[in-house]
Amino acid sequence: MSNTSFKNNIKITAVIAIIAFIGGLLFINACNKKKECCKPKEKTTEIANAPTPTPIAQSMPMTDIVTIAAIRKSTDGTPSVVLLNKHERVYNVADITLLTFLDDAQKANTPIKITYDPWQGIITKVENTTNEERQIYAQKHVMNSSQSAIFSTEQISANPAITDNLESMGIINTTTPGLTNMIPDMATAQLMFNFLTKQCCALSGPYAIDYCISFQYCEDGCYARAHKMCYVINNKYHYATQKIFSFANSGSDELCVKGEKWGGCCINWWYHVAPLVTIKTPTGPKAFVFDPAMFDQPVLLTTWLHAQENPACAGGHTPHVSMINVQPTTSYSPASYSGTTFDTDPFYADTDTTMVHYSTLVSCP
């Protein structure tokens, strides 16, 4: 073999090696982009050092650090009703000592550690928080809801159609720049809805996101489910979202829902939240809600609200949506009983913890 041919062979081999190396890098980059919607956010030191969450066993008590939204004190000797910021479940407290502790915490607006039984709907233990626990809790940023679109029951009743048209409500999706504000048709919306539904923890997987979504456990966790769904819709499909919060924050109002998808038991909340999107329909743009915990397809906002006023699940309370509040995607959970301030979860730390905690639980066991 001539010296020239030998040198040419070396050059060809080198070129092939370089092409193979670049191809490998491109393949890895493509895989990373495919997983972009599930990539964990960079967390602060305190959140990153928090204990690794583990699934909670069915019917076992749970603990969390919370602030008190409201206490509806009983005057007839029945248990008082306690409503917690973040958690939508309605809780009862009969122990006067615990009730006094909770009352003091509400007045001081300080976070406390509670032990609660979501299956019986009662709070069983209350403790003060440690400095470390308060430090982690303090990383939740309370935002004043300057972008609120609040509508009372009276406004909704006077014009039911208004809640199905975000433009007539004076609301425009204004999430991250670069997102498409309107989903072009119901088929596209259903495709996204089906993808989210397949991430349900009740299914065997494999899941296409980092943590399965606990649609099968309706008693609590709507705030985490909504936050994760919005992230997927924004980052995988590049459509804009907002969040719709419904509140039962007046008198004896409660949101009363029948868990039709999970066995038909009654579930009671003081608020609920889900992603809100705009879908183009033959009759114009409409406001639709993504809530796989309650439905098998996107539903009109009015349909979603009506399902939360089921008289069969009232249990002596008033099945009634007191008000609604349309919030930007960044809002996570209520920070006040008024439904006008909200905590955020920018690093998805509470979102992921809630997903893992509730991954093995089911409603209507």
C-alpha cells in the first residue's frame, strides 16, 4: 500500500469516527429533549436536602405542615369544621384542646404540623414546627393575586354562558411567552388529555413523566395534579394554560362531588383547582377544564362547576360553589380563605412530594 493511500485511509477513518461521535451526541441530546417535560427543576439547598418522599399506606394517618384557612365553629355540640390552606379536604375537630391550638395558629398565621385522617376527615394531632421545618415551608412564595379574575355565584347565575368564554370574561391566556394561546380543535385537546390520563398512578406504566399523577386519589392533591398537568401542557405541547380555582368559602358551602370514576363515593372539598385552557370550537373559543380525576375528556367550565354541587353528597351542608378565581399557571394553592392570595411551587418540590405520597392511595377503597 502506498504512503498516500495509507494517509487517505487514516483520514477517512478519522472522519467516520468524528461523525459517529457527533451522531452520538445528537442522539443523547434528542433523548434529553424528549424527557424535557419531566426533568426536575433546580431546587434550593433547603428543598434539595428535604427528606425523600415515600408512598403513604392506604387508610394510614398523614402529617403535613400547614396554615389554617378558616375554622367554622360549631354551636350545637357537633365537631367544628377546619379548612387548611393547600389541602382541599374538609376536616372535623371535636377535641377542644386541638381546636384551641388550631385557633391560635390561625390568629397568628403561623405554620403548624398536623396529623390527620383523610379517610375519616378528622385532625388527630397538632404540634409546633421546628426551625428547619419553618425554613423549608418559608420557601413557598405567597403572591398577591393581581391577575385574578374573580366571579361570584351571583354573576355566574345571572349569565351562565359567560364562564364558558374566557374572552367574554375579559381573560386572555398570558403564561410563558412563546406558547400558543388557543388549542385548535377538540381532537388535539383530547390527545393531550389522553396522554395525561395515561400517567395515572392507578395504571401500571411505564410513565412518560418523572412521577405518575395521582388522579385515582381525589380526597386531596388537586393542587399538585393541576401544577404537573400545566407543566406538561406548556412544555410538551406548548399550549398556554391558566388555573381555575373554585371555592366554597361562604357560610356552610361545600364542594360536593361523587367520585364516579373511582367507585362512586362522596368527596367534600372547600376548594378545587384544575388547568383551564381555551379550545377553538365551531361556535367560537370556549373555556375548557382538564380534570382526569373527575372526567374522561376536557369539559366546559360550567360542566366542571356543576359537578361540584352534587346534592347527593351534601351531608347536611350546602353543595355550592361560592366563587371562582382564574389564576396564572404559577399559582399553586390558596394561601387564604378569601381565595385571593396563593402559594407557588416554582421548583415543583411540593408537587413531586405529593405525587409520591399519594401514588398508592385510592378513593372509595
